[in-house]
Amino acid sequence: MTTTEAAKTAAQDNAATEGLSSGQGFKTWFRKHLVWVALAALLAGLVTFLAISSVAGATDTRRLSARNPAPDGAMAAAEILGRHGVSVTPTDRFEETLDLLSKKDEATVLLFDPQGFLDRSQLEEITAAADRVVVVTPRLRTLNGLDREIRPGGVVPEATQVIEPGCGQEDAKAAGRVSAQGSVYSGPMVCYPTREDGPGLYAASADGRVIVLGSRQLLDNQHLALEGNAALTLRTLGNNADLVWYIPGVGDISASHSNPTLNELAPRWLAFAGPWLGLVALLAIVWRGRRMGPLVFEPLPVVVKAAETAEGRARLYQDSRAVVRATENLRAGTLSRLARHLNLGADATTEAILDATARHVAGPAQELRFVLIDFMPDSEGQLVQWAQQIERIEQEATAR
């Protein structure tokens, strides 16, 4: 081997040795810092999860929310309106809604307040600031604050599948028939009536600035594609370039609005009659307590005689007119005693008891079967007579 070849071989050996040493050093370092590596990986996963959650936080689960992609949401309608040049701005606070309306010349407000959080003054402010207010399935309180001319008129019959426009309003005529279940309303302008000249799914004020849609199914993702639901929704909400999608929350409840207390609801005379009634009740308690006498203490457990228990149960049957139940109990007791007296055992059948009894009782076997098994009294008088018959049969059978 030449000097050059020896040098090359030595260099290769040194490189291999250094690589092996580096690999062993990394393994040693990894084992030494394994806990810190695991914590760093856990932290990185947590940061990734929070980042994904923040991105997904743009969606919510509220019904008819413009950010809700679920079947009961309305993201599809909001997306389609946006593609047609309508600026859709979701909001869930009253102050934010008024601020948005103040910055826009003409805007439509979609109001969905199923809990009735807004009061009359808040509704009047929204109506005054918006060019058009489209309210979905409003409560009576909401209707009173928006337009007194629009009133509830019932519900769509369950058997109704599609509803024709039935009016001359442009949006309804262009949309055609719709398919939805919900409430119907009456007003100056009514479309999609469930009967001729009756209330409908679509009701509007005389000036057309307040529109009521009686069904969430006209807007939600699940039913938007049915019949003319999408056309009616888009034409109703897309008349202006700006749409404020407002779903009120608990924070929008007016602080001045509160339910009356019991003191406010109670009549004035109750302030004088209440103490007097309390005094009368106290005197009645003292009177009845003195009349009944002092309490008698009896050591427990209390032993109740079997005869008293049977008599008490019989009185309960008598008070409730339980003829059938009393008959069944008397029949079961008689058969059980006959089986025990005739040494038939606890598991003896009815036929065995009848056969053994027939040998100890004078009379036809068929008559014995009718009295003990088949007969069912219809009245208390028949029950008493039947009870006397089975008692005589039992006495005769046990006497021999």
C-alpha cells in the first residue's frame, strides 16, 4: 500500500469515527433532554390547535346566523348575497347595529329575535335608521314595536307542501311558489296565504319598509334550495347594497325594562288584609290544637293487628268500588287455604285444588268450578253473596 492510499484510508476511518461519535452524542443529548422535547412538542400542538380554533371561531351555532354552515344556519344565503354585490355585515349587539346603520345611507336590516330581547324603543330606533327591516318569525311584542298593522294569524297547515304567491308584490311574483312551514301573518300586504284572503307567510307594511317572513325555512341552509325559497330570500334581502344581519342577544335587553315585583302586582288592600288573615290563621291553629288535645307519644315500631290491616284494606276497596280486585283477592285466599288444608303444596294448580275440593264437598263439580273460578260479580251485593258461598264451600271442605 502506498503512502497516498494509506492516508486516504486513515481519513475515511477518522470520518467514520467522527460520524459514529456524533450519532452517539445526539442520542445521548436526546435522552437527556427528552422531557423538554416532549414539552416543546406539546406546546407546539397547543399553539396549532388554538390557531385552528381561532380560524374556525368565525362560525357559530345560532339559528339563522350568517356564519353558521349547519342546516339551521343561513350562511348559504349570506354567501349568495355577497356574490351578488350585497355587503353582508353580521352583528349581535344593538349599539353596533345602530352604529353601522348611521354610516350607511340606505341599508336593509335582517332581524331575527326569537326570544324577544328588544323592547319597543329599540325596535323604533332600528326602524327609523334602516331603509327596510325584514323580521323573521317575530313575537307579538316585536310586532307591536315594529308595525301595529301586522298581526299574527296562525300557522301553516302541516299537510301544505307548497304555497303560491297569491299577491301582486314584485318579489313574490318573481320568486313563485315556496315550500316552508311556520307562522302566518295578516297586514296591509299579504303574500303566500294558506287560504283565500287569509294571512300568509309574507306580510308587509303599507309603505313596504317592514316585512315579516313567517318561516325560518325560507332562509336556512337546509331548505333554501326548495322551490322559490332562495329567490324570495335574495330579492327580499338584496334590495339595497348593504345588509345588516342582526341577531340580538341577552346583552341587548334594556336595563330599564324589568318585570314587576310581587309588591307592585298585589292590590293595595292586601297590605291591611294580609296581617289580619295571618292573625286569623294563628288563632285557628291554636283553637284546633287545643280541641284535639296534647300529643300522645307511642314507642316505635307500632304493632298493627292483622285484623285491623285486613279491615282497613277492605274499607279501601269499598271506598274505591274495587269489586274486581276484591274478588281476585278473596278467590286467591280461598284457593291458597284449601291447598294448604288438603296438603297439596304451595305449587298446586287450580285444577288439582278443584279436584281435591270436589271430593270433600257435596255437589256437582261444574257448580264448584263456576263458584270458585268462573264467577265474577258485577256489584257489591253480588260480591257479598259470592263471598258467603265460597266461605261455606271452604268450611265444608275443611270440616271433613
